Amino acid sequence: MNSSSHLSRIADALIAAQDGAATLAPITEAHPDFSVAEGYAVLAEIEARRRGAGWQSVGRKIGFTNRTLWPRYGVWQPMWAHTWTHTVQHAEAGRATQSLRSLVQPRIEPEVVFKLKGPVPTTDDPLAVLESVEWIAPGFEIVQSPFPDWTFKAPDCTAACGLHGALTVGRPLAITEENRARIAATLPVFTATLSRGETVMDRGSGANVLDSPALALVHLARVLAELPQFPPLAAGEMVTTGTLTDAWPVAPGETWSSDYGDLGLEGLRLRFELGVCRTFDRPMTS
């Protein structure tokens, strides 16, 4: 087990890499015994420091819920981290722009975002899960890797804030008594399409995400029950549940779009530019 001072030094290095949009060697390269539990200990320290600097959480991201990607990246379990007021934006009329200046090795992921109206029950019944959800929405998470060539292990990306970079949230669809059953049944079977410009780059099913994005919420609730240093899920949080497709590299000047098929969500269009850096030293409300 690494000492608290050693874990603090790991937090120092990851914060410096994030703030500088820089890379560093995976933690597990120098410390093969570095564990997921220690990764969460580092995450807790990073998040405590960020809050001390004025960061404000708006919810969570869950990463590596798409099992089809586990063999490719050598990561065999999901992880999570908080999202923040300055890393989350809401699209207007389904369109938004994202600066890449402060991100390192950015990639795009189409996801389903949930806004909670209460605690998530630890049940495998998606219909019961949706009773705790106010709305669902399309999302583009921009993930980033401080580890060169996207090479890492689960403890590395757990410590590195789940590889979260930014999140764009589209038009929400309210969960009602009238549509709850349809949405619960559709979440595992709908197909999302990801396009760059006019070219379809990838497609993915809702079942890729732990059998249903709704069940990804349950997974997170169960994980948090084993991590008392973090708060449980609560009303008002937005949770983005993981990519439906592979994660694709993005570059300035590109426009990417999503389509959610039978799920009934309006897709997003996101244009990337260098733009003005979204700094990581103060909260922003955009």
C-alpha cells in the first residue's frame, strides 16, 4: 500500500498534467502495485483541492461502461469522477462549440445524460430506476488522457478523474408516467450514430453501456456505497453514463454530430476550435 504522502505526490502530478494539458507516464508503470482503491484515494484528494480552489460540482461521469472497449484499452471495469460547472455546458438548439486548448489527446463520446430527482435505487429493474430520473438528454463527453497514446490501466484513469475533460448536454426529454415504460424498454436497444461532418464514423447500441444506460446509474450507486469518502448520488445531479460507441480523436475545425434513433432524443452538433482556453483555476457558469 502506498503512503498518503506518496498518493499526494501522485495527485500533484495529475493536477499539473491536467492544468498544463500535458502528459505523464502511467502511475502503474513505476508503481505496478498501484490499485483502483488507491486511485480513488488520489481522486478524493484531487477533488478536495479543486473544491478548495472554488470548483463546483454539477454531477458525475461514468467511464468505461462500454464493455466492447474493455479489451482494446485493457481496462476491465468502469470508474467515475465528478463533473464541474466549468467543464459542463448546455447546447442551444442542439448546437455548441468546444475549445480544445486546455485538453490533452481529446476524444469524443456520445452518451446518455440523466438528471436525478432522487437517490438511485440499487435494483436491476430499469423502470424502477427511471422513477428517480427527472430527464434524459443527449451528451457529448470529451475525454482526455494525460497518459501517452491512451495507454493506461484502470487505477491510472480512476486517479486521473475518469479521463473527464468536458461535457456538452443537449435538449432534455422529461421522464413522465406516460413515457417511462417506453424509455426503459428502448434504452437497451436503441442505436446511436456518431458522425464527423457528413461521414458516419461509428454506431453503438444502448446495450453496450452495462446492458442499459439506466443500469449504469445502478452500477454507480453500488460503487459509491463502497466508497464512504464520496457522497452518494442525490437529487439535482446530472450523470453521464458512458460512451455508446468507441471514443474518437477530435481536432479543431471539425464538427461532430449524433443521432439517437428510436430513443427520441434530439441529437447534438458540436464544433471544435482552439478558441479561448477554458481555464481550470476558477469556476465558470457557461
